[in-house]
Amino acid sequence: MSSKETLGKGDWRAAVELLVRWEKGEGHLDDLLETFEPGRLRWLVMEVFRRWLVIESLLEGRMRREPRPKVRQLLRLAIGECLVHRGETAKVVHNAGEVGRILGLSSAERGFINAVLRACLRAGLPEESDLEATHPEWMVKRWRDRFGQEATGRLLAWNQEAGAVYVHSTSCPAYAEETEWEKYFRVRPGSFREALPDLAQGKVYVQDPFARIPVELLAPQPGENILDLCAAPGGKTRLIAGAMKGEGRITAVDRPGPRLERLRENISQIPGATVAVHAGSVETLNLPPEAGPVDAVLIDVPCSNTGVMQKRPDVKLRLSVGEIDTQAESQLQLLAHAADLVRPGGRLVYSTCSLEAEENENLLHSFIESTSGWRLEKSILSRPWECRHDGGGAFLLTRVKSR
């Protein structure tokens, strides 16, 4: 990356303002980034989050008083850039002062930023190879106990990579390249802007190859009545609709809010599909009589997101051990509600983007043990360091017909 790309002041300013919004609790990182195309600004912000814990260790003890949010976030951004562009640290320090001026920081605040950055550089930057420093200690230990040292190292390295952008399409667009996954194409670096017209027209859809797995397990057929729970933003709904070829009924359900509006927008781009959007929670869902008996249900539950930390590095900062257990309790309840909606002989697919057994195989074992009339047919656990795409779990269950 050239110095010009490294030091874009407009992107720096926008990145600082976005980081301030995140720290104020205005939304999860992926929601705040939703309005920005994959490009320089997103890259800047993601690199800060990937190195957040390292940045905090460098800042520790170097700020006698708590600075204003803009100052604190500009410091984090500048240190993150120093870690990435180690041969251009002088330019990064200078750029931080210029961006501080654009942001309206006082001369004293800009001097403070300069002093802290130079102190960090004098102390020496940690090696990029120390991957364990980029993740919470409890998380690293948990994975090491579960997956072993070698696999954990590969997972940590995967999480720190910038990652690829994939689009789902019937044919390979000019701005993308073939992959091993049918109808999934990797956008060439720097070419995402070329995809924007196709995205706007619904010709392609940004989607990780993992999304195909739950839908393939569900195996929707033309003429069936399918229920897609926790459906927003609608990527899997699109895959279901494609498999049904315009025959049958799909009901997509999610809670009211911005995500539901995105679901409506994405579904409107599906040609020839019969998709009804229903606003509501799984726990209180009452389908109208015309919905009829449900042949199959897909429920992609809210989860810890540990399988998608490459795309959502802020998970490292907001997740705790206790939250994983809490998520699992909620997921088991959601699965039970979803199961009640399936007709005898019907199918149910439960999926997560988590790597944790509590949210995947252990939970399914608990459900089968405590709920009569269900059989686990197949399960797929995707580990990013092996499959080279998002991680998670997908489980196919069938409801046994009573004799």
C-alpha cells in the first residue's frame, strides 16, 4: 500500500468519528459500517479493532488524564496504523496531527497525541507474530483447551487477516474470480466499486460461502411451505427462494427495526419469489391460518459470533464467558419454539456462526434428550482455519411422524 493510501485524511476523519459512535454504544461495528462500502475507511476501522488489545497495552500508563473521545480514538487509529505500516511511522505521526487539526482539536490536544505516539514508538512496537496478544486471554485458553495449540494458532491468524469479499451470483462477474464454491465468487481487491451497480439491481449479493450450508441441509423443494426465522438481512432467504424456483411459500420472520427493513429491501430484489415478511419474535410467533402446515424451518439464531471474528473483530471486546452460556440458554428456547411450528415429518435446520460447543453440538444434544419426536439427521461444523470461510454450525433435524 502506498504512502498516499496509508495517509488519507478524509478516511481517517470518518474512521475517528465512527469509532467515537461505537464507543458511545450507538451500534455494533458491523451495523455502523453498513453504510460504507468495503474500502479504505472500513479497512482502517477493522485494523484498529483487530489490534485493539495491543493498542490498549501500548497506551496503558501513558495518559495521566482521560482525553476527549475524539482524541482517544485518533490515538488508537494512529497506533494501529503504526503497527501496520512500521516503515512509515513518522508519516503516521505527522498525519495524526493534521487529522487532529481537521477534527478541531486544540493545539494542546494535538501536542498530547504527538507526545503519546512518540513515547509508544520509543518503547518499541510488539511483534505482529504475537497473535495471542490480539485476543482476550480467556478466549485463547478456551480455544486451546478445545482445539489444541496448533489449531488455535491458525484460528488466531485467520481472525487477524483482512479477509475476502464474496458475492453470490449465477455467473462470475468481471470484477470477481472463481472459487471452489458453486455460485460464490471472490471480489478482486480494489474492485468492489465495480460491483455496486450489480448490487443495486440485485444481480449479485454479498454473502460468505458458509451461508450455503444451512440451506443445503434444509433442501427446500418447489411447492413447499418454508419458514425462515431470524431471517434478516435475507441472504439465506434468497438462497431458499432460488431453490424453490418460484413455487411454494416462504415466510421470513424477524424483529421490527432496521434489520427488518433491510430484509424487506433484499427480498424485493428476488425475481418471481413468493415471500411474506412477518415482523415479530420467534417466542411469540403466531402464523396466520393461510400460512398452512410448515414443511421446513430454518432458524439462524443470534449467537456469540466467534466463527465470524475476522469480519466482526469487535466481538473480542464485547464477549465474555458468561455471555456464551446466556446465549446458549436463549438459543435452546428459540429452537424449542421453532420445533413447535414444524409439521410431523417436516424438517428443521438450526444454525449458528459460533465455534462454541455450548451453542452447537452440546445444545442439540440437550434438545434431543429433552424433546420427544425429533431425530438429528446430519450436522456440519465449519472451522475457518480449515474451510477458509466463516465458521459456525448447522444441524438438520426431522420431526418423527406419530404412528
